[in-house]
Amino acid sequence: MNINKWKQVKLKEVCDIRRGASPRPIQDYIADSGVPWVKIADATATTSKYIIKTKEFIKFKGISKSVQVSPNTLILSNSATPGLPKFMGIKACVHDGWLIFSRFKDIIPDFLYYQFINIRKSLINQVTGTVFQNLKTDVVKEFIIDLPPILEQKTIANMLSLLDDKIEINEKINQTLE
């Protein structure tokens, strides 16, 4: 790896970033079945980089008042537990406590996922609010990251992904043994 070829870029230069949305009043849309509704608790309930299930659902009429995301979409929590990246493993809706990343340019989503883990403390230093901490969309858009060439991104992301897979397998083995 040649760090001299890495460049510094603002996140908004390498992808589109938008905020999720919540149907209001939310209690009118929560349901026992329907569209999976991604909450921060769904992300913190697993060490996996994928969210594959949710505890709550919203009614189908709530889709138009939220933001629906597809599998493999990269999301980042911006409130409650800010700076937590996850990939969607299911089709679901995300509320305004999530940022959604799309239309990647010169960056691969897996590399950005690991960059978020790496820069999380720096992002958290940017949060506002005393009761509910909030990571503002504009702050994330302007945040500067180090970006290697695509081939190096793939190499780094693949190595880290292999380690994550091994950790996940070991956790499942431990759960089975318990």
C-alpha cells in the first residue's frame, strides 16, 4: 500500500447522503406486521455488519412517509447511538435517526463501512444536543476521510471483512456451546 496515493475527500464528494424519515404520528403507523422498521436497537442488538431483522414494523401506508432501503444499502445512525454503520440485509424503512448512503463515486461501500468504524470517535465529537445526541447530515457530508485507490480499498475491505466473518462464526459457536 502506498499511502502517498491516498487523498483526502469530503464524504459528499464520494457518495450521496440523505436522511431517513418517520411517518407522523408514528404510533398511527406501528404494526405487528408490514414493512420492517429499523430502529437503533436493531443495529445494537447484533455485532454483524448486517441488519437482518427488526423488532418493529410499520403499516404499508407508512412507506411513502418514510425512506425504504434495499438489501446492501449502507446506513449510519445519526442519533441515540450516533456513528454506527450497518448494511441492510433486508428491505426495510429507516426513520430520521439514520443516514442513507448511495451513488458511490471512487469509493466502495465496504471500505466506507470500515472507514466509519475507524472515524466513529471523530464523528461523535461532532454531535449536538444534550438530551438526545444528534449527528447532523451536513456535518457528515463535510467530514473529510482518507481515500486510497479503489484496488487498495478492495484489499483493505476484503481483509477486514474476512476478520469480521471469523469473529461472527466464533460468536455463533460460543452461543451454541452456552
